[in-house]
Amino acid sequence: MKFSHALLLASSLAFLACGEEDSPSSAPNNKFDCSVTGGVKVVYPTKGESFKIGQKITVIFGSDVDDSGYMIKFKTGKDDQGVDLTEESVGPAGQADGKTCYEAEVTLDASKVKETTTGYIRVVPYIKTNKGANSAEFTVKK
């Protein structure tokens, strides 16, 4: 009897862990290397991800920029200026350490985002905008 309860508990925990990791919008930041020198490094979304318009995603990035916060933009190409997905500053205010992974949740709002196979998230420091960085390329579908 004790064995069957342990097996049931183990399988329940395995199911919960699997369900959390399968969600593309909530990537755990402990599996990313956010170390960076001289700017920002966006580690999530990763290359080949696929999202839907209206979906919430967690952007994960590292930075060593001494700044007053960051904005997150959605771009449909590397040279696109992008549209701001944040209503207020995200990430650390002040000196970032260049090691820590910072998270910011954004929504791929239908009024700002369009379907594309060449989507990027850009994390931009408010003061030192030239230190911003793009994520890897991903897809956005309806």
C-alpha cells in the first residue's frame, strides 16, 4: 500500500513539472546564461519560438547598463524601429550586475503586434538606448 501511494505522488509531481516546462510563455530563467558585458543580452524568447497574438510572454534578459530601467519593444525585422510593449519601466533601476537574469512579462497585444515569421523582442535601456539588444528570431501567429 505504501508503494502505490509513493508511486501516485511521484507521478503527480512529474505531471506538474512537465506541464510547467511545456509552456513557451513561462521559461524558467535558471536555465539561461544572462552574463553580459557592455550592454543588454536577451536570452528569451529563443530562436524558433512560436507565439500567438494576445499571448503573454516572459522576456528574460541580462544587462550591465547603469540606467533607470528598460522598455521592451516588438519588432518585425532587425531594422524595424519596433513598438513599445511596456507601459512602465521594467527590470533593474540603477546599476545592473551583468550576471543576473531579469524577467518582464509582456502581452503580444493585437493593436501593436502583427503576424510575422521574423519577430524580435528588443530590450532597450531608457537612457543608453544604443546598448539595447534583440532576442533571437521567432514567429507570431493569429
